Amino acid sequence: MKDRATLVCSDFRGLSIRRQCEVLEVPRSSLYYKPKGENEINLKLMGIMDRHLTDHPTEGVVSMVYLLTGRQYTSALWINYLEGLDIKVSMDGKGRALDNVYIERFWKSVKYDYIYLNPSEDGYDLLKGVKWYIEYYNQKVHHTTREKPRERYFGATQKAA
């Protein structure tokens, strides 16, 4: 369309600009619009957001939470098998594996937001990076709870005490 817009000529004697735009299928407004640049504050804010999203690309992405709540994990046959191996089965009072929701979600965040994006050279680098990410994770306000995990945890433990 940009190429066709360059064919419109304001001093063409046979056709008006309106008619030229109709023939070329070019919106007339595109001839007069001049893009306005961003102001300095917007550019600075966009730069900050850009750096943050580059460092943490999966933030703000709502994805399905991975839970082991299917029938195969809560069936009596499976539970009996695990208990026969002296494995403690962790479930809520209704027989669902929901008490693991938070830790499953946390480790998913660690994997997708840090480990997969920052491959480590060795175990030491991995440990150092995961420690950094856990500190970051505990200090950021999460969009679902509008709280920092550390504050939410200590608030819950103080209420229980």
C-alpha cells in the first residue's frame, strides 16, 4: 500500500486526490498522517520495560498450572502401590494432590523463567543462579496474589501462631 500511495500526485490535472486514492485503493488519511515520535519519558519507560522483559520473558504470561491430580495419581490401586513401598502419599483431606500446587508452580517458574533461559556451565553456577532467582521470586509482587511470596508466607505463619 505504501508503494501505491507514492503514485498519488497532488498536481495531477485529470484526477482529484480523492479519485486517485479510490482507484489505487489507498486510504486518503494515509497521505496526510505524519507519525509522531515518542516523548522522552515514554522512551525511558519503554527501555526499562524492555530490559525487564528481556531478563524475565515469561512474566505476565498466564499458563496452565501443572498438577498431578488425574485419576491415575489418586486411584486406590496407585495409592496402595505407593504405600506398599513405604512411600508417604501427600494429599489434601479430600484425596486430591492439591497441597503440592504451590511448590509445583514454584518449580515450574524456576525452570521456565530461569534454568531454561540461563544454561549453566556447572553445578556451582546453577546453584548460584537458582539462589538469585529464588530471592528475586520471593521479593516480586505476583500478579495473581498481589503480594510478595515472602510476605504472604510470614503473614500466614503469624496468623497460625
